[in-house]
Amino acid sequence: MERITIETNQSQYLPGEPIQARVKFRFEKPVKSRGVHAILYYRQKKKTMAYSTIPPDEIRRMKELGLEITTTVKMVESLEEKEVIVVNKKLHSGEVTDQLLTFSLVIPEHSPATSYIWGHDGKIVVWYLKIKVDIPMSPDINAVKEITVGGLV
């Protein structure tokens, strides 16, 4: 069974700080790969509200159904989700065996802070560090660790 373990030097980082990490690989047999990549990225969910006018036909149908109409404007809420890759660094090329790799990635200045609740900006941001073993003609082997990025207090 393949196993990748990611260890970082801190539990929380600030923008501009380096992430010092160690990756331990434990494989039953050597794995031929195109490379091992460290990917620092964040997932952002953004909630947006929009207002639109209810068309006259829909108002007529609502009246026919006996529904009370108090306004001709309706609020539409939408959720947008995106993944932003911040750093993609190649750590190793060739065959991967039971080994240990150490590396450093810097979180760029002006990066958004981690947030788990909908704030005034309507966003949720969660950071991740992903280790990917790129295997040709086969599914890649991945490991992901959540990273906390702090912001202004």
C-alpha cells in the first residue's frame, strides 16, 4: 500500500512566511514517476446575492395559484467555487522509493486568510498543501494537508 505523510514546521502561517515541510514516502516497491510536485493552493467559495424583477407571466401564475404577492422583486443567491494554485514546485524526478524529502514554499504576500464562516465579504477560504506523485499511464498518488493562513487580527 502506498503512503505519503506530510509534516510542517508550524500549524499556522502568515502571508510572506515560508512553509518548511517534510514528506515521507512509504511504498511497497519503487514507483516510476515523471516527478513529485508540491502544490500550495486554496479553495474559495463565494456567495453572491442578486435581485431580479419577477416577470409579469410569473406574477399572473402566482395569483392564479392563490399565492400572495408582496413584491415584484426576488432575491437570487448563487454560490461560486474556485481553486487557485499559488505555488507548484517540482521536488523530485524519476523513481520514488521509501524516502524523505524536505522543501520550503513561501506563501505570497497579500494572500487571503483562512476563513471557515461566511464573513462580510461572503467568502470562505481554505488552504491546502498537496503532494502529487505524477505516474505516467496510471492514476497519480496524492496526499493533502490543510494549512492555516492567518490574516489581520
